[in-house]
Amino acid sequence: MSRPGDLWWKSAVVYQVYPRSFADSDGDGIGDLVGVIDQLDHLVELGVDVLWLSPVYRSPMDDNGYDISDYQDIDPIFGSLESFDRLLAATHDRGLKLIMDLVVNHTSDEHPWFVESRSTRESPKRDWYWWRPAREGMSAGDPGAEPTNWRAAFAGSAWQFDETTGEYYLHIFSTRQPDLNWENPEVRQAIYTMMRWWLDRGVDGFRMDVINFISKDPALPDGRALASGPYADGGSHYVCGPRIHEFIAEMHREVFADRTEAVLTVGEMPGVTVDEAVLFTDPARAELDMVFQFEHVGLDHGDGKWDVRSLDLRDLKASFGRWQAGLADVGWNSLYWNNHDQPRVVSRFGDDGADRVAAAKTLATLLHLHRGTPYVYQGEELGMTNAPFATIDDFRDIESIHAYDELVAAGRSPHDVLTALRAMSRDNARTPMQWDASKHAGFTTGEPWIAVNPNHVEINAESARSDQGSVFHHYRRLIELRHTDPVVVHGDFTMLLPDDEQVYAFLRRLGDVELLVVANISTDEVTADVPEADAWARSVLVLGNYPVSKLLVRDIVLRPWESRVYRRA
Ligand code: NOJ
């Protein structure tokens, strides 16, 4: 089944704004919607097509807005429905689309649905959430009496005991993010009604938060024990659970199927496999346009994300190669390095020292030349880096703070935990956008809610926009290439040199046109030993990050973090 305007997003590039950290227009230290309006021309100059706005709904901000207490209002720290409408109009005036974050696996504990649900066991909304008594034979509130042994994503048990009614509720994330019960058709209808309301208001689609967690096995079995700690991984009972495709297809029928406008739907899906992703994104099944998978951003995790390992380039190639192949004929990839949950890619997989500019450009080239829809996270286009957090007091994120408390209590040294947080904390993505070299990087005239990275004096949008050799202009050229060369969008993909530990190389082909992408993921000088290297070396260089002379060239010798895109027809 297809709908009008279908597949426009295949040639689009999406830019994610995390409003809290983007631009503050009123000096309270927190970014807001008017701030986004003020900076829209930055996105226009970059050339992106779609703006994805992280949650701006009314929220107690336990998880920075991923805990929603009113789906149909804007939180006053960000603005109002009136400023939202102005942003939407300003976005559309510039030829951009705007997609909202949709967080419907859970609500805030302050959402009126939950307030009512928790008030008595007889509440008509009781069954809108997952309430269960204590484990059989145990007393509610006792250690180990939780209904299942599942661990919550932000530490501790996934069940919270509630004194009022003497039962537990399920929260896969924080205790203030109770999970909605999608088994209940009233819940689903309430959500679809709300989604239609936003589409009627003019938004162009949704990024759906952990949407593959909405179907749980209603038997709620215990999970597999984890390497450490008292709780277990319940994922096999809620990641792509038994009714997930039924729910997503129903959502499509109820919300999207009859719309005449061109919308975009992308499902965030931790733990999704290639085979599942094909099912979710097969247009004939009418579920979603694309999904965010997590495989490549887990390659530097050991026993969890706080056990940091260095990346083996061969693993990265194997992972991307598998996803490219798996979605080659049916379905579609989304491509990302960064978002508000990931550390900055130039620090993580690149080099944020002397080779920062070359590394940021090369990582961008690799991602944007794969087949799929690329996502750029605010500041990525400047080569923004991880932050120099000194102590635990510098962190703001609930996940980082809970992890610190839990790991230190379990005996890991504070120094060791801080080292892991510095590498992996989500706060690395959340330091304010670096607009200029002034105090607080031009983000706010007040005190920022989280410290600005001191390197903003060097790394900032103002200087990047005026320097044709900047990371910003490299992203701009990559986006333009996608818009002008159909091989980037539609070409097939062949990974080369899968066993090379330093070179990442691949081919794209559409009819008689071929692109070769070669990249040096190291600080050594390396020779890219690709087939027909001498012929390629004399073909058209579409894009690179170093000056290249073609005189007498036979090999492709790459300098530290050098990358090139060659084209032949
Ligand atoms: C995924 C979001 O990207 C993350 O920021 C959030 O904490 C969880 N889902 C819970 O909503």
C-alpha cells in the first residue's frame, strides 16, 4: 500500500534539534521554540529537508521531556502552542518539513491518565498501565517481591511499588515514566486521536520513541540474568513483542493511511534485527518508513555501555554491510552517528585532537554515502566534541547520575566510573549548541542549564559558516550531492576490503554510474588496496577532505583521516 507523496524521504536529510540545548531566546538558560525559529536559516544554509524536534510537550522533565504529562500542549519552558505554530509556519515557509517526537511507550507519572490509574484499583484507567501484585508468596514492598526480575533502563527494578493501592507498576525507563498498556484498545485509540490532532495542525510526521517496546508478553515472564546485579534483562518479553506488527499496522491504518500530505515515520527500535526491520519498513506491509537500529552504536560496549571498548573497524563494516544488504531490496535504512542519546562521533569513533576536522569530515562522508536517509544531530555539522566533564556534579542526565550511584555503590571506583561517563554519557550530546565564540557560545544570555563546552571559542557555527574548508561546508556538500546525484540515493551498495583494519571502502552503482568511497580511519598513511585502484585514481574526484593531485597517480594513498569519493560513468 502506498500513499501520496510516498518515498520523498528517500532523498531527504533530517536535522535533529534537541530544543533544550539549541538556542535560548529569553535568557532563562534553556533553549526554546523561539530560539529554534531564530536559527532556522542555519538549517537552510546546510541544505537539510526535515527538522526533527525532540519532545517539547508539557513535562515534569524527569527525562528532559521524554516523560510527557500532556501530549497536546507545549511545556512553558519551551513556549506555547502559539509559538509552536509559528515555528511550524516558519519551517514550512523555508521549504522544510517538521516531524515531532512521539513518546507513547510510556507517559509521565504526572499525566492525568496515570494519576487516575494509580488512584484506585477500580479506576476505569487502571488497565491503561501495567499494574501487578507482588510475586506470589511474597509481601509487597519486600526486596525481590517485584512481579518480574526485569531491570529498568535507568537502574534498579522495572517495577515501582505504589502504596496507595498496594500494587506495582511497570516502568522500563525511570520510575516517573510508567509504561502504557497497549493491550487496551482504548489506550491505542487515545494515542491515534492525539496523533491525528498533530497532523491536522500541520506536522509532517513522527519519530517514534522506543516504539518496538509497546507490545509486551502479557504473561510477563522473568528475564535472563545479567552478568552483574540483582536484576535481569526482560528485553525478550518486550522488544518487538508478540503484537508489535499488529499495533504498528493498526496505527498506520488509523492515523496515516488516508492522509493526502507526505508524512515521514521513523521508529526508534533498540534491539531490532535486520529481519524485523525489513518487516517494519516493507512498503507493502504499510507499517513505517524506516527505523533507527542500534547495532553500530553498541560496538564499543562491553558488558553494557559503561564498560567502554575501543571500536574495531572490521566490526563497524560488518554491521553496516549487513544492514545495507538486508534492506537492499525491500525496506529502507536510516543512517546516523549521533542523536541526543549518543556521545559525539568525532570523539567516539574519530579523533577530536589535531585531526578533528579531517576525522569529522571523513565520518560524515562515510555515513552520507551509504544507502538510506541520513540524520544530522545539532552540532555534528560543526564537528562538536564530547565535553570535559570534571566531576559528577557537571552531569545532568538521569541515566548518567543513576549509573554513577549504582556503579559506585557496587564497588567500582568513582574515577573509573567518571572515565566511562566522560566517554559515553548522553550529556555529551546535550551541551549547548555552539553558535559563536562569545560567552556561553551565543546559546543564552543567562546561565546555561548545562555548561557550554569551552572549545566553542574555536568550534562554532559562525566561524564554520565563513570558512569554506570547515566541517559545516563539508556536510553541506554531502547533502547537496545526495540531492543532485541519484546514485547516492538509489545506487546499490557493495562493501570492499571487509578485513582491512584501517580502510573503509565501498562502491555504489546505479546503471552505468559508479561511485567509489575510500576512507582512512587512522592517523597512519595507508594505501587503499581496492580493485582497479589505478583507474579510480584517475577518475573524477567528487569530494575529498585533502587537496589531491592526479599527476602520475597509480595508487590511492590516503593521509591521516583522508577520504575521497570518486565517480565514473
Ligand atoms: C529513547 C530516547 O531517545 C531517550 O532519550 C529516552 O530517555 C528514552 N527513549 C525513554 O523515553
